Amino acid sequence: MDSQRGPLLKRLAERTCAWSERWFPDAFAFALVAVAIVVAGALSIGVAPLQVAVSFGDGFWSIIPFTMQMCFIVIGGYVAADSPPVARLIRRLAALPQSPRASLGLVALVGILVSLIHWGLSLVIASLLARALARRDELRMDYRAAGAAACLGTGTVWALGLSSSSAQLQANPASMPAAMLKVTGVIPFGSTIFLWQSMTLAAILAAVSTFVAWKSAPARGEARTARDMGIDVGETDYSLPARTRPGEWLEYSPLLNLLMVCLGAGWLARQVHLKGLGGAIANLNTYNLLFLMLALVLQWRPRRFLAAVNRSVPSVAGILIQFPLLGAIAGLMTTATNGQGLTLAHYIADAFTSIATPETFAPVVGVYSVVLGFFVPSGGGKWLIEAPYVMQAANQLRYHLGWTVQIYNAAEALPNLINPFWMLPVLGMLGLKARDLIGFTFVQFLVNAPLVLALLWILGATLSYQPPVMPP
């Protein structure tokens, strides 16, 4: 291939792909390196080695409930999407593009738009669309680039949408720690995700990221298709074998599926009544139950539902083994204290907020969120670490509190384009390695990082400070 020809973004993608395929480690090794870096950071601020080990062990199993929630996001979304009705819809959608570039643009746009509703669903839908497009041999779509495009929702706009953990947390005072509530107050959606500035930012990022995915696509003759990579993307056979014994009747009857759906629907209706639709869906347990019930309806029969679950399970292997490392990193960052009782998160926060002014607050906090997000890739959990310091600085500098939340939201998504942590569901569903995707997502990072920081600064200048509003 002649890397000196073609659009700049395409040439850059080719070169970064060549580098990442040779040098970038597997996602598990990457997570181990991240742990080692955080351990070194903790030791450098004076944390005792024994305390480092204790914080590592205490944190390792600290997010097991979240790990299972993440697994069920993938399983529920996969089983719902991998059903005959949804498969037909995805197949029709995959028939639309007439070129490799158009195919990649479609995967990117669908993933980004769905992520504004929920990030977990965007990963599943975009991945299944990428698989469907890969079955069209005449397109010769680059399968690696399609996998990268499927990840764009979590690397761009997801936290500016309805599933934003920090915006949901700030709008629900009952979910916030009392000490944090005193600093931030209650911030409704009208001051965060529904600001015109926030919606403008999301629209620009969606358009630019889709354009970059389209422009950086390898040409037909240079593409590596799923077939070239030896990956099977064949269509699922949804037919069921004929029943051979009376005991199988329950496995083929939809009655038990419908009973479960009725029970789940009753619980979901009560959650919506108590918390409102937005508050109910923001809870991962509610979201997961909703999609499991939807999957039971779409699969219709218990036998078909269980077969789809079996197909989905390999997709969560990376989550099961790597998410405990996130818990360990979070524990090391937030609980390993030195002789002054300070953690590594304290030092990082102080280093950034101490140099901020009203004019530089947005880019400074944005860079801080990117740095911390690289080591603690967790939207809601990281906000609990970051908010007390950042929001206190916003109050002192008289900076708009709701836009401060959006600075965090927009910036903390950027590391997801480099850190393979949130790529794991896509990697599992598409049968790829992190090194296959990073070359393309790194190009997105190079374009989006300065764009996000500039827009956060420019749009933030149009807002005025409002003191914290306490709940009645």
C-alpha cells in the first residue's frame, strides 16, 4: 500500500494502524500496565507499600455488582438485537450503503445517535450492524475500521445524552452524598444536557466524528475485510429443531416468556411512576431488566432465548476478567493515602484546579478529566471522585455549575478512544483485538480532543454563574 497517497486522515489512519498492530498490547495487558502506573504514582506521593497492596485488594472486588450490570448490558442488548425481528431491521439497514466509506459512516452515525439514548445499547446495535455489513463481500468494508466506528458513541457524545451518569446524579439529590450536595446543589437537566450549548456540542461532535470515520476509511483495495482476517460473520440460524419429546413443550411455548414479561412490566411501571422515565432508565438494573424482558418477547420461545444467551456469553469474557482491575485502580487512586491523608486523586485534582482561572477553567478541567479518565474509565464513579474539588473550584471562580458537569461529560469520553476498556463488548462481539481498532480511534482522538476543549471554552463563555440550589 502506498501510504503517501489519499486524504490526510486516511494516511494517518494507515500509519497509526500499522504502528498499533505491531506495538499496541492486548486490552488485558493494557489494563495491567495501567495498574502498574497507578501503583508507581501512589508510591511516589509517599503511600506505604503495604497500604498500596491493601487498597489494591480492597478495590479489586469493589465493583462486582457493576461488573455484572455491564455483563447484562451486553447480554440483554445482544439477545434483544440478535432476534429475528431486529435482525431483519438491521439487515435492511445494512443494505443501504453502496460503498465502504458509506458503510463506515452509517455504523458511526448509528452508534453515536443511539448512545445519546444509552451507551450500552449503542455498542450492541453498532456492532451487529458492522457484522451485517461485513457479510456484504462486494463492499469490501474494512472490518477493523467498522469496529472502531462501533465504539464512537462511548468515545464522543454518550455522556451528553440521557444516560449521562453525572447529569443523572446531579439531578437526583437522594442519590448524592450529603457532603457533595452542599458543594454542588441540585442541577436539573435543563442546566446540563438540555442546555442549547450542550446540544450544539453533541451535534458538532456527531457530525465531525462521522466525517472522520468516512474520510479515514481504507480504499477497497487496501481494506482488510472480516474474511481476510479469518473472522466468521455468518448470519445466525434462528430455526429451532423439531420437538422430540413431550417434556420439551415448555421450552417451545411462549407462555412462560409472557409470564416473565408481565411480572417485569409491572415492576418497571412502578419504577417509572416513582422516579419518572429518565430516573428509572438511569438505573442500570432497570435498564437491564427492560432489555431482558424485551429480549424474551422478541425471541418469543425459551429455547430460542437461551440459544441467543449462549451466543452472547463470549462477548463478556473480557469484562469479567478486566473490570476488577478497574476497581483496583479506583481503589488505589482514592483510598491509598500517604502520611498527610492525601490520595493520588487529591494531588491530580489540586494540580489542575490550582492553575485554573475563570477564563481557563473549561480547558483546564477538561484536560484533568481526560487524564483521570484514562486511569478510571467510569463516568458515574469518577464524578464522585472529581466533583468535590472541581465544583468547589467552580464556585470559587463563579463558573456555571451545570456547564462544569458538561465539561466533565464531554472530556471524560475522550480517553475511551484510546483506552480499550469500553471497547471490550465490541471486541467480543466482532472477534477483534484492541490493536485492530486503536489506529482508527486514535485518529478520532487527535481530531476530537482539541475540538472538544475549544468548544467547551467557547460555549462556556456564553453562560453565567448561578449559586448552588439546595433541595427543599
